[in-house]
Amino acid sequence: MNVNRLEKPNDILRELYKNSWLYLMLIPGLVYFLIFKYWPMWGLVMSFQNFKPHLGISGSDWVGLEHFIRLFSEPQFFKLFRNTAVLALYNICFFFPIPIILALMLNEVRVELFKRSIQTVIYIPHFVSWVVIVGISYMFLTTEGGIINDLIAHFGFEKIPFLLSEEWFRTLITGQTIWKEAGWGTIIYLAALSGIDMQLYEAAKMDGANRWRQMWHITLPGIRGTIIILFILKMGDFLDVSFEQVFLVLNTMNREVGEVFDTYVYTKGLTQAQYSYSAAVGVFKSVFALVLVLGTNWLAKKAGEEGIY
């Protein structure tokens, strides 16, 4: 027994030495998560306090669940939850399948130069800031000189106030998200597609399966696990919408359907200095997201998938 106890530390040291460069490369990632992800969680204590900047977290008065009670009692709460949830459902229903469809289409392209060119074109918007994306949308959709509305007027129809309309707000936000992020989302699915055994396609061809049959019975089942995992992770961002995007598109005419938790936190936390209350809103979002992730993962396991843990 004593010999085994001595061997275990030696095995650990030997493993560390053998893979020392790999562990060194791991350090920047660990430092990033410790500084920017885990250390800020200490600030969640603010949500249970009446936080005063000059007193700090250690000196501020403890108020328990007061801010959470206030949040759920606010007349705006259900409007905020509805607006945020509807935008999230739009993203899940319309945005989430787009990268899968694009990856399947690109996977069918056999001319490598054309395939890489298309990939590059659809990836580029990911690297463009939301300010530019919203600015381009404004150029296209404004009623005063917008290209789309000029075409509508040219054909004799009345111009549509896309940027000021409540009816078009969610469609506009979802369309911008698809334009900016759909191409980038195909990367993971293309990587998953590259791992499918090509012999399965050869066997399917010998059995007389056409391209649609091959896609339905081989390609989609081959990436089903990846789709499930990404869907579970997507549930973690259910109440997180792009603050910068929504903030730039939001105005007095569409605020009734456009005000979401993130813009509400900005208003209460930064412009009105209600730090503890805005922290309570963040805690509510995090807990709700955790419940969704755990629930979705449980359903995935019940359906026979591996899930994320």
C-alpha cells in the first residue's frame, strides 16, 4: 500500500512532464475564465444587498429577496419576459435551423473553389459589428431614401416603415441575426459532417438511395448528436438577446415589443444607478437559463441522446 501511495504522485508528475506544453497552452484559457467568468460571479451578492459603490459589497446593507420581489411585482415584468421570450423563439424557430441547412447545402457542393468562396462570403458578416449591420439595414429599409422602400414605391405601393413598426421589429431583429451569424454557425456542422463515414454513402448508393435519401438516412442522423448538444447550449442563451443589436434598433415607436431584459438592465443599472436591482434581473435570467438547460438535457437523455453531461 505504501508503494502505491508513492507511485501515484510520481505518475501525476510524469504525466504533467510528458504533456507539459499542452498544459501550458491551457493556462491562458483557464486565466480567461477565472478572471472574466468566475470572479465576476462574486458580484451576484449585490442582488441580495442595497449596494452602494462607496461602501462596496462588504459594507452594503443586506436586504435578502427584496429586489427579486420587486422584479416580479413590476408591471413591466411580464412585458419584458414576453418580448424576450418571443425573440428567443424566433431565433430558435428561424435562425437555429439555417446553419444546418447551409452546412447540408455546402456539403453537397463538389467544386472545392466554389465551395470555399461561398463559405468565405457567408462567414464575413460575423466579423462586422452590429453598428455596421444596423447601419446597412437602415440604408435599405428607411422610408427616406431606403433602397427597399424606393422599390416598393416604384411599383406603386405604399412605403413600409420597417424601422418604426412594431409588426416588423421581431422580423427585422431575426433577419439581422441570420444575416450576421448563420454562416459562422455552419463551421461546427461542417466539421461534424466531415466525420461521417463515406462508406455509408457508398453502401446507400449500391442500395439505390438517391441524394435526398442519403441526406435523410445518413447525413442528418450523423450530425444529430451535434444538433442536440448545440440546441441544449442554445437554451442557456434563451433570455439573452444581443443587447447592442436591440439597443440600436429600439426607438419610441417599437419599444412596446422591443424592450427586453438586457435593455431594461441597461436603463435601471447604468442610467439610473440601481445596481442591486439590475443584478437581481441578471440572477433571474441565469437561474431561468440553468433550468432550461437542465430540462432540455434531461429530455435529450430520455430520447436516447448523450446530452452535455
